[in-house]
Amino acid sequence: MKIVVLDGYTENPGDLSWDGLKAFGEVKVYDRVSYEESPVIAETIGDADVAITNKTPISKETMDKCPNLKFIAVLATGYNVVDIAYAKEKGIPVSNVPVYGTRSVSQFAIALLLEACHHIGHHSDSVYRGEWENNVDWCYWDYPLVELAGMTYGLLGCGNIGIHTAEIAKALGMNVITYDGRQTEAALALGVEYVDLDELFARSDVLGLQMPLFPFNTGIINKENIAKMKDGVIIINNSRGQMVVEQDLADALNSGKVACAALDVVSTEPIRGDNPLLKAKNCIITPHISWAAKGSRQRIMDTTVDNVEAFVKGAPINVVNGL
């Protein structure tokens, strides 16, 4: 069996091992192929039986050019880079990694929040620039410092990641409310209050986006909904960038309606130079790394090996296209 990894670098920049896949056949690993539709993708897959991808797209055209392709494994939870409907027509199972970064992503959400509240990176940089050494006072701060205890953290989504985010927020003394179509005993036991969407916007001091992308929440952070929020709200998004109408958020940041936004995702990635958030006030942006702790990436690797093994044994698991 021939296995090809199309864009392995972000999953494994050298601190993990692909050896688990070698038990199933010949493995070729490419650091990068293409993140846009290109003939080079089909050329790279060639006559491989298994293609493993993270963000390299596998389209109908690519599958038609790779008649030996029998299985596709995605090194992520999201699988929109694969035309899963056409893969089903072709009889090609597509498997993903459904749960791997719950703790890492929730930890990163809180890290974004704490950075928004304290601007630790900025103040550290200012010390190294000599601004403390040469300051007339014994301390200083360039942004308002925010104490979170007693404030309300509103979660748009309270699944596995949201629950762990809520746990940490509770430990910081925050009240937690959520809008989610499905209530869970775990959230209720934690003291999370379920509210409707307008109440979520109206009551949140911090609004965290912790939900997969659906049609109803695409562009949900827009000028109409921002107007329903408290003046000075903090918005955290390390879920999906497409939930935000970026010009509307930039306008709200520049006007002061939104005090700060801390984002690990944007609508088009990598970010484009004309993204209005790059010039907005009080906007923290990191390069989609909530998922990337080594422990999380090891779980991706282990689950992918399990997915390939299950396919080889004739009983695929974590299949997202009904085969």
C-alpha cells in the first residue's frame, strides 16, 4: 500500500514521528504541496492508495486523476478541504480526527482573554525598550487592566471546548452564560446558564466564540449584533474566522464599542494584508495556533494512525461521508 502525506509540516515540523504509518506500507511525506486547487496535488498523490491531508484540498478533479485512491485521512477535525460528497460517490471513505485539542483550545481562549485584559506582551516589550528604567514612576501601564472576577463570560457554543473554557472562567471568578442548541448535564452541573442569543449579546462582558461554523452563525458578529452588546465588550475568537464580519468588527474596535478583540482565526488564512483588522485598534491576532500544542498534535498523529489501520482492516472509523 502506498500512503502520501500532502502537507505534513504544520502537524509535524520535526518533533513527532510518522513511523506509525509505516506499518501499513510505503509512506511519502511532503511538507507542503498547495493550499489552493492545483494539478500538482494530483501529481503528488499519483498512484497512492491513501492520501493524508491537513489543508491541501482534495477536489473532484483531483480524485478523478487519482484512480488508485481508496482512502483519505484529514489531519484535523474540519474536513471542508475534501469534496466529501464526491468521495462518497467514488466509494472513498474520508476520516477526520474528531477530538484532539479540547484542552489546548480552551487554554488558548483563556490566554487570549488574559492578554486582552493585561497586554502582557506589550508591557514586557516596553520594559526591554527601557521604558521602565527611564520612567518617573515606580510602575506604569499603557492600557486599562481588567479584573475578570464577577464579570460575565458569554459562550457562543458550549460543547467540549466550551465546557473546559467555562471551567477556567469559573475558576477566575466569572459567571458563565451560553447560547447552544443542546444543553448538557456537564454544563448545568458547572453552573453555566443557558440563554437566548440576544440575551447572550446583551449580558456578556466577554463574548467567546466556541462553536463550529454553521450557516446560522456565519457572519454572526456583525454591526447589528455588536450594537446589542455592552459598550466595552471583549470578543474572543479561536473557533472560525468566518463567524466575524471583519469590517464591522474593525469599525466597532475603532469606535470603542468593542474594547478589545483577541483572535486566533480570520476569514481567509493565512491573513491577507488588506484585512481591516490589521489596522484596527486594540486587536490581538495570532496565526491559528490554538490547536498546535505538541500534545494535541500527537493525538492527531495517533488518531490518524488508528484511522488508517481501521481502513486497512476493512472497518473505517471516524468517517465523515457515510461510508
